[in-house]
Amino acid sequence: MTAFSWLATALLALTAASANTLNFSVVYQWNKIDYAWPTDSSKAQALSLGRYQPEHNAPAGLAVLGQRVFVSVPRYLQGVPSTLNWLPSNGASSTSPKLHPFPSWDMQGIGNCSALQNVFGLEVDSHGRLWAVDAGRLFTRKNQRRSDLDKCPPKLLIFDLNNNNSIELRYEFPEDVVSRNSSLLSDLVLDKTSDDWLAYISDASGHIIVFSLGKKKSWRVQHPSMLAAQPEHEPLPLGRDLGVSGLALSPLNDRTFLYFSTLSSPELFSVPVSELRAGSDKLTVKSVGTKSAPSRGMSMDNKGLMYFGLLGKQSVATWDTKFSFREELVFEDKEVLQWPDTFAFDASDNLWLIANKLQALLQRKLNLDETNFRLIKAAHFARHRHVVVIRLGHRFLLLRTPPVKHHRRTYNQLLLSDTLEVLKPENSDSEEGETDWLERALREEGPNGAPVS
Ligand SMILES: *[C@@H]1O[C@H](CO)[C@@H](O)[C@H](O)[C@H]1NC(C)=O
Ligand SMILES: *[C@@H]1O[C@H](CO)[C@@H](O)[C@H](O)[C@H]1NC(C)=O
Ligand SMILES: *[C@@H]1O[C@H](CO)[C@@H](O)[C@H](O)[C@H]1NC(C)=O
Ligand SMILES: *[C@@H]1O[C@H](CO)[C@@H](O)[C@H](O)[C@H]1NC(C)=O
């Protein structure tokens, strides 16, 4: 049976009601970041020595596994006592939990190159390991250059979360791959082949770094698209001089492209994963589209839907990478999303996001009397949008349309103008949450808001 003949039996069409189709809720929020200090006096001492300056601490990197959320606090400025931390993923209250240094306080020593120096990107893999990018360099922006700020090499660490958080790997990048004095490593995505794990890491000085766990080896690729662009859009307080930052990888079942953007341009690029794995000199970089604003973090779900924040627009948008580029706003909040920084999926496919006020922090204009940082989360079923529902007897057939500009279109208009994609055959096992949601939506809204009998 063709999609068309299914459609001919269609009864119902669900339409999206508002721009905020992703239902983010606040997990935690903070005016300022504080830590689980060993003693009150150690905190008092850190404050008096300037080793803890609350107004310079902002959460950025994010990964979630089981009961723990891992959060990095980059050392952009002085006074960040712990650069890698964890929090319970199911807190009793949303108010300002203290960050627990991970794996320990001992591992946070500034200038101790065995310890963590400046952690940005985090990922967890399917073996329960936490991968952490340590940029090595300290106080990377707007600070006087001192040789000891570049003292420690950039490195990659892998912690085994199922084995007492032990360090499974500590890999220092060689100088000819990642420069100690000009690199700025930030995002990390993980790739898995039949016999290896690879990490792709963005270096804002204009490179993408590839690391092979099997070979314990790294290399870098470069292309003019990875360098900072002259901003055409509204100038950002941060990032005019920064190259490649946000990364997203196409899903494992079709791992063809790594997508990337710089902080200085709204343009989105793709590069074939095969060329990264091979370390090609000549990369086939393509411009796939132009977002309505630059973004920081990006993330891809397992069906190829990419999420990215829009800086300056206080919003989160998506693009379904199966279709040509089309940006769709899914969440907008002027208060909550001042700087949508980093996304992460957990094992149940919930989407997590850290929103901080990095623009204010870097200008030293953070007001500690107001809410500055939020960890927010959206349930996975919220991601399936623009769903056309077709009822065949007692079964539902779901068809997903590419993003449409005008939500309240009739079913026939959709049929004429959009490619419909079969998400779920009528006889497939249904995921519990999705069916519940659908049935509720049908009961409450019906086609175009009319009740369904
Ligand atoms: C959004 O999520 C919150 C918390 O999970 C829930 O209480 C609320 O009902 C949801 N809103 C909608 C419109 O689904
Ligand atoms: C440096 O860090 C390592 C790893 O955490 C720790 O074992 C060591 O004691 C630290 N050295 C100093 C001098 O603090
Ligand atoms: C973790 O460390 C504790 C205390 O050192 C030890 O008793 C336990 O066996 C360790 N667990 C594993 C899985 O290694
Ligand atoms: C970085 O270090 C190299 C060699 O150590 C030096 O030639 C270069 O001038 C340095 N660059 C900066 C920006 O300090």
C-alpha cells in the first residue's frame, strides 16, 4: 500500500498549537554556583584568597547518566574552584543544589597538570564512561597572558562510572595536533565503529580534532569554514573571534556527517565522517543552511532531528536533517534562554539543556541577585511534532511532516505540499509514552481542535 492510499483513509490531522512545542521544565536553577566544600573554613579561605569568586562561575558542558548529571564549569575567568562536577539527576528541589567536584577535590588543582584544568565538552558512552575535554589552558579570554596559563597540555580523560569513577584514559594532545597557546577546545561528540571509538572535538582556533581510542592517537583536520567569520548578523558580546564550536553527529544508523558551526556566523556546515576518520587533507565541507542566528551547542537525536540554540533570540530550534535545511522554532523564553549553551540526551531520550548568562559573565555584569543559570529538561515524546495521525480501525498510523510554517493547515494542504514520512507502521510495537500522549491529544484536541468521539 502506498502512503497515498493510506492517506486516502485518513480521518484526523493533529496540528501544533504554539511555538513552544517542546515542553521544557526547570530541573535546577541558580543565582550563583556554589560547591560542596569539605568544610566551611575551606570555603571561607577560598573566598578570601580569590580562589572562589562566585560571579565567575557558570555551568557549561553537560552529560547525563543514570542518577548523575555532569556539569563542567570552564575557567574563563579566575576564581573557579572546581571545573568538573556532578549533581543528582533527580533532585528533591529545584533550588540551587551545590556542585560536587568530580571525581574529587584533589583533581581540581590549578597548575597541577595531573589534575583537571579547564573542562568544556562532556559525553557519556554506552559503556557507562564519561569522556571529558580539558582545554588545558586557563582563563582563556580577556586576561593578561601569563606563561603559566598555558602551562598544562590540552587533554582528554575517560572515567569509568561503573568502576569507582576510575580514570580509564588520560590522553595529552601533542602540540602539533592541539596548540598549547592558541587552541580552545570546546565541544565533543563520540563516534563508534565496529572496532573503535572516536571522538571529534572542536577547536575554536579553526580545527576539528579526531581522537581514536583504539589507536590512542589523535590528528586534526582544517578548513576555512572552521575559522571565525566576519559577523554579518547582530554582533555578539562573545565569539566574534571564535571559530568552530558547536558539533552534532548524524545518528549511528546513518553516520554520514558531522555538522558544525562557528560562534561568529549563523552558517551551518557538514563534513563527511569518513574524511574525519581518514584524516583527509582535502575535506568536502558543504554549507547546508543558514540559521537565523549563531548558536553555541547543538545536539542530534537518534532519528536525525538536530537541536540548536539561537543566541540573541532566546530560543531553541530544530532541523530535521532528512530534509533540506529548514529551521523550526520549538521553544522560546526571553527569561529562561538568555544563552542556550549546551544540550545532552539521557538514556531515556530526554533532552537536557543548560542555559547560562555567559554574555553577562564574560563582561563581568552578572547580577547574583537574580536567576542566572538553569538546567532544564524536556520529555522525549515532546520531540515528535507535526505529527499527522491516521486512524485505521483501532490502530494509529503516525506520519511526520517536515517542519511547516503555518501550523493550522488542513490535511489536504499537507498532502499536496509536503513529503510525509511514515514513522511507525500500523502493526509495530508502540512505545508506551507516545501512545499515551497521542490518545490524550486526540481526546482533548481532536482534529483541528474538534473533539473526537
Ligand atoms: C509540561 O511539563 C510539566 C512538567 O513535566 C507538566 O506538569 C505539564 O503538564 C506539561 N505541559 C504540557 C502542556 O504538556
Ligand atoms: C596533583 O593532582 C593529582 C591528581 O589529582 C594528585 O594526586 C596530586 O596530589 C596533585 N599534586 C599536588 C601537588 O597537589
Ligand atoms: C570501589 O572502591 C571501594 C573502596 O575503595 C571498594 O571497596 C570497592 O570494591 C570498589 N568498587 C569497585 C567496583 O571497584
Ligand atoms: C605559541 O607558541 C609558539 C611556540 O612555542 C610561538 O612561536 C608562538 O608565537 C606562540 N603564539 C602565541 C599566540 O603566543
